[in-house]
Amino acid sequence: MAPLPDGFSYAEWNATYNALSFGIAAMGSATIFFCLQLPNVTKNYRTALTITGIVTLIATYHYIRIFNSWSEAFTVASKDGGDYTVQLTGAPFNDGYRYVDWLLTVPLLLIELILVMKLPQAETVSLSWKLGLASALMVALGYPGEIQEDLAVRWFWWCLSMIPFCYVVFTLAVGLAEATSKQPSPAAASLASAARYLTVLSWCTYPFVYMVKSVGLAGPAATMYEQVGYSLADVLAKAVFGVLIWAIAAEKSAVEESGKLLPN
């Protein structure tokens, strides 16, 4: 929980306010959608879709907490119909909710992808443990640097967190390629491939946003870019990714129900 810099313009405050609002709306809507779609997939894929809904539910809760913390940290007023002024209230802005969210949801994101691909049980268990632990370690290593103002310390923890990050990204991009090609229909294979690469793309956003405060940006502008960047990346990595998980589950359910499932 680092203190906020003073001197926010209304545009900087409002951009963050809107990004956090968008996060709540996207995650909440996705949660409702996944709950409604659960009966429409076969039981083989309900666990994956349930986890998808849990991920967006957890994210919705934490985005509400971040949004409330942001709102309480400022007073925004317009005097005599003039421009809005933004002042700190002295209440702390707790961005630690974001890391709690990631620690819970990032491993689940990878597990839901593995489950919906319906790999052999031994491979499913092995990959779930390896990727889940690696992603949790990545988040845990990133937090000490996030709360530091010393740029050398931030870079140190960024480099450490990139070790498990690179392992997870490599596994998604290369390690699961063969499993993707074995999906029961071309549509399912295409969707599984899109889910893998969307994860890689959205995940690659986080290290760059993390480095915002390490490349010359500081003060309110850096805080705004960080909050907006993380919020957009989260929506891609959770809500949009979850829609792809649902699409894979729906496609494979349709194939199974039509009796066209290819032999392993």
C-alpha cells in the first residue's frame, strides 16, 4: 500500500475511475453469463466453466474493493461550475487487492484451460500443479517490487518474477501445441489455440505495465497508466479468456452430443 502522489488532474483521476468501473462491469457481467451457460455444456466441461465463473467472481469482488479505495482516497469538486479539482483525502489507496486477486485467480485461469482441453488425467494433474505453482510464484515475487519506490529494487523483483513467467508462457505457446491439435474438431482446436495465445498476449501486457514506474514516468501519470493498463489486461485475461473457455466447452459438448467425438 504505497502513498498516492499529489497533483492528480481530473482527467487522470477520471481515467482510472472509469477503468476500474469497466473492470467491475466486465467481470460481473461475465460471471452472470458463465453461471447461465453452465447447464448448456456437458458435465465433462462444467468444472472448467465453474472455475471460469469463480475467477471472474473473485475479480469482481476485488475490483469493487479497489474502486471503493480509489474513490475514498480523493475528493472531487467543482466550484461555481468551473473545472473539477481533485485532492487527496489522506485515506490510503490499497492496490494490494490486485495482488490478492492475482494470487487466487491466475493459477485458476491456467487450470481452467487445462481442464477444458480434456488431456489425459495424469497430464492434467501434472500441468495443473506445475503451472499453478509457477504462476503463484510469479505473482508473489512481483509484489515486493510493486510497493518499492527504489527503481533498482523494482527491477530486481521484476527479473525474479519473469523466471516463472517465462516458464508458463513457454508452456502455453509451445508445450500445449500438440494437445491443441488433438481437439475433437477443427473449431475446438482453433478456439483452444486462440485461448492459449490470448493468455500469452494478455500476460505479456503485465510486465510492461509493471515497468511504467521504472522508465521515467512518475507521479499521477504513472499511477494512471498503471491502473488503466492493469484493468484492461485483467479484462482480457479473465472475462474475454473466459468467453473462449465457454466457447471451447460448448463446441466440444456439441461434438460429444452429436456422437462425432474422434477417438484419442
